[in-house]
Amino acid sequence: MKKIFEIEMKVRDYECDAQGIVNNAHYLHYFENTRHEFMQSLGTSFKESHAAGVDPVVAHADLHYKTPLTGNELFISALTVERRGVKIIFHQTIRRKSDGVLCCKGQIEAVVLRNGQLSRGDYFDDIMKAYLNE
């Protein structure tokens, strides 16, 4: 079974649209924040990898919206990670904390540039080894 990273977050009122639900673009921000928190939980950051000349960049994002979140709701953002060739795939979900209902799921595909050139991204293999599944 894949190891799962989770964090709790809260919807801010300004993230909601005229219908009172979270605007779809904010789910990308939630997923991105989760990936950054994930790296920090591993003792590093994307800023540190950039300083080393290694930059993971999103190549593709596929999101499926299921149930909307509304202002001030708490939610759990989770991810698992797999390696697929040169890609690092983040499987991410957002669930309402109150009842566990799935609000959004997504697959974020990243490729890794080393000094501006496409690489396999081996830099992250050891860092994410507890979570990474080939």
C-alpha cells in the first residue's frame, strides 16, 4: 500500500465565487500547497532543489471536481507519489473533514529539469523514497 501524506487546510472566503463555492482554480493552489508541505515534511523544499539546479515543473494536471467546498470549511488534502519514466506523478485528493466526502481528485504530472535540461529526476528518489512507488 502506498504511503499517504495528508494536511488539514481551511477554505478562505475570498476563494469562493458568486455561488458561494470554491472557485475551481483554487484546487490547483491547494494541491500545490500540499506538494510544498510534503517536501518540507521530508526536510527539504522546492526552493532548495532550485538552488541545486533541480526544478520539478508541472507538465500536466488532470482534475476531477466531485463535491464543492464552501467558505470556512476544513478539508484534508492528501497525496501519494509514483514514478513513471521521467515523470513524477502526484495522485492528490481533497476531502471534506466533516464527513470525508471527496471534493476533488487529481493527477499532477511533473518532469524534472536539471540546469534547464530534462532529466530523470533522480535527485528526488532518495528524498521521497518512503512515499515513492515505481
